[in-house]
Amino acid sequence: MLPKKSRLKIQEYLAKRGRTFRSPLFTVKAFPSSLPYPRFGAVVGKRVRNTAVGRNALRRIFLMCAEDAMAKVPPGDYLIIAHKTEESPARETIYEQLISLIAS
């Protein structure tokens, strides 16, 4: 689980415009930050998963991948927005796409 200091308050960033990176599984919005470490937030809508259990499980997967990627990602605020997919994506796939989008 992400440390509290590394969590993003999602409501503050949903309407903001930031740099956008897209992959087949999710979109990442990047915002500048004055903090020396990255912060992450994840949004999974009802169109992506119907049940709260499914949304929370997918959100946890995104945040676990973000926690693993913290050392490789430059400082900033990152909002991960899930896309609707046929099957649940593998954690390794999410991690690889997250690193390739943000670190580039």
C-alpha cells in the first residue's frame, strides 16, 4: 500500500489539465509538483467494473504497481484512469506500461 504522503487527493485533480499519456489499459495524467517524490492516485469508473469489489480490486492493482514504480518515476503528481477491457489485465502488464509511459 502506498504511504499516505504518496497518495493523491483525486477530487483536486480530476478537472485539472495535465500532460496525458495513453495506453490500451489506462490513461495517466501528469501534473507538476514541488514535492521531491511522486504521488499517485487511481480512478476506476462504473463503466470499467460494475461492482465496487471489482473497482476496488483494480484500483489496488494500479496503486501496487505505482508503489513498485516510485523509484523509477520522476517527482510529480500522477492520476491513473482505467479503461474498459474485456479481461482483467495482469499486474506485470500494468507495471510495464506504467513505467514505459511515465519514465519516457
